Amino acid sequence: MRRGPVAIALLLALAGSPAVAQKAAEWRPAWTASAAPARFDGTPDAPLGYLDQTIRQDIRMGVAAQAVRLRISNEVGQQPLTLDGMTAAGPDGKTLPVTFGGARDIVVPVGVALVSDPLPIAVKRADLLTVTLHAPGPVRGVVRRTAVRLGAGKAAVSSDAPLERRQSFVSAVYALTDKPPAVIVALGDSITEGATSTLGADKDWPSVLGRRLEAACPGAFVVVNAGISGNQVVRDGRSPNVRARLDRDVLSLPGVTHVILIEGINDIRHDGNPANVGRSPEEVIAAYRQVISRLHLRGIKVMGGTLTGFAGSERFDERSEASRQTVNAFIRDSGEFDAVADFDKATRDPANPLALRRDFGRDDRLHPNDQGYEAMGQAIDLSAFIRPGTKCAR
């Protein structure tokens, strides 16, 4: 197999390193964005796609690295994906070309993901990795929504360009490290994606948990976000259901030890017409059991997150609330999850336990705000990851 010059130089450097000779470095995900079909956002006159634009993403690294690789996804796209002029830069500002088998211009077929050649970019945890790519288009993004900056044509994009919440194409950044952390995957819908957190501020609950674990056990854990807005457990919606995407978004990642699953609200609610009722709690629970079983077969522990209240939202009704209570009772009491994060208890309104606290939620009465996400991240018991009686063992 032909390797690009960057990959060859990196591999030679690593082979000659005494530290690497003593312990082989390993690749771990430092950041993820799950594959998701184009949402067809915008209007027919102004769709949110890309046409001769450069996309800039400033990606917060969850792992310190001596080298990085990018993963570009077209796994759920509807047309071949053409990208060119891709670059990456670490905190030192040095920009390097991103290549794939030595090539800078790529066409990613439908159903395929490509992993770049290694890039000798050293980063610390929480550093920003700046990735840019040019989309000749017309094309729509095919991973979950993230914070991006856009520029016209094939040119550098200023850090002063406004942030937009858009689908893009980078589905993972992998970090090469000789101290590989345990990988925790946050698996869920918009509440996990952080769709209503402050854009670009890392205020979603997986980011809160990642900072807590780093403070307790520096370098021992990384939390990656596999949330997709609108996702469901039982049925497909805007994106493949959790069972259908489990291999791609969890099991394909190296080093996964834990999954935190909070999903089901989109299943149990009606679809906007009260006559079209949501899935039953028994269907949701059966899907949970399948997810738990498949993850346990890989030795991965599963934490269940209780479903947060949504009284006052446009799709709230007595039936869906009864389903939520049944599902939450299963999560708390069945013993089938290895641990429980009681997000419902942490965010409910004391005056109305069926609803989010007013100061924790958005006006839609469904999604948390930054304060609500903070409460969720703080509600997770770190002893589920850190063994009692040890400092940072897992």
C-alpha cells in the first residue's frame, strides 16, 4: 500500500523513538460527530448546503496527541462527496495538508468513510485543532450539526467569521497517544448533541462530564459525543435508529469502555398529530435490551440516563408521560444497566416534576439550556468509571 510522505516521515520518527519502543502508541478518538442524513434545512430558495465554500471547524481535542488523523464520512450520503484543499493546524498555527493515501483531492462514494494519513501535529488535551476543507458542491453535510465557519471560494476562513450550527463532513479526529485513555461514548438525541447549548462553547453535558473526569483523573478518560438531533431508539426518523447505528457510532471506535445512553423521548411522543401516538414503553425497553446486550458482548459497560421531563412542550400528553415514567422506572430499577444517571431527577421542576426547571430549559420546554446541561453533566456519578479505593483506575 502506498503511503504519503507525511505518513512515512511520521512512522519513521515513531519507530526510532525509545518511548514508543517501550510502549506502542495507540489511536483513540479525540472528537466525534455521528453520520446523519442531510436535514434539508433552510428553504427551497436558500437551502443550507455548500457550493464552492471553504468550511472551517475548530475542534476541541479530548485527548493529548503526538499525531492526528481525520475521518471523513459519506456513509449516509445520497451522492458521491467531492472535497479538496483540506488542511489541519494545531495550536502553533502551522498548517499541514491533509492527505488520503497521498492524495489531497478526494471523492468519497456513498456509504463510505475515509481515514486520512497521519499528521504530525502535537496537541494537548483541550487544544483546538483547526480543520478546513473546500466543498465545490453543490452538496449537503452528512454528519450531525456542529459549529463551523464559512468562507466563499477556496480561501482561508478568518477566526472572526460568524459561527453557524451546520452539518459538515468530519466525523472523527483520532489521536495517537502512548497513554491511551478509556473512551466513554455519549449516545443519544438532540439533548446529547447539545443542540440548544451555546454554539461553540462546549456547554453540552458530555463536555461537562469530560471536564469533570479530566479534573479527577488527568488523561485517563475521553468523552465523545454520538448524539444526533431527532434520533430515536426504535424507529428511524431523521437518522437511523440507535440499534442501526450502533456499529458505526460506537463499536467501530477504538478503546470504548463505557456508553451512556439517554434516548427515547422522540419515540414516545406523538409526531405532531395526537392521533399518531408514539411507540410504547415496552418497545423502547426491548430496544434498550438489545443495545445493552450487544455492548456487553464487547465488554462495554452501559449507563442508562433517565428521560428528562417535557411537560409544557408542544407534543406532551398523558400517554407519552405515562410511557416516560415506565421507561424511567426500568432504567432506575431493572438492574439491566450497569449504572444509572438520573437526569430526570437532576433537572425536574420541584413545583412540577413532569417538567424541566424553568431556569434549566429553553422556551420549547423540551431542550435544556446551558444551566440544564451543566446539571446533567454534574448528575453523573464518577464512581461508575473510577473504581472505589483507587485514584484513577478503571
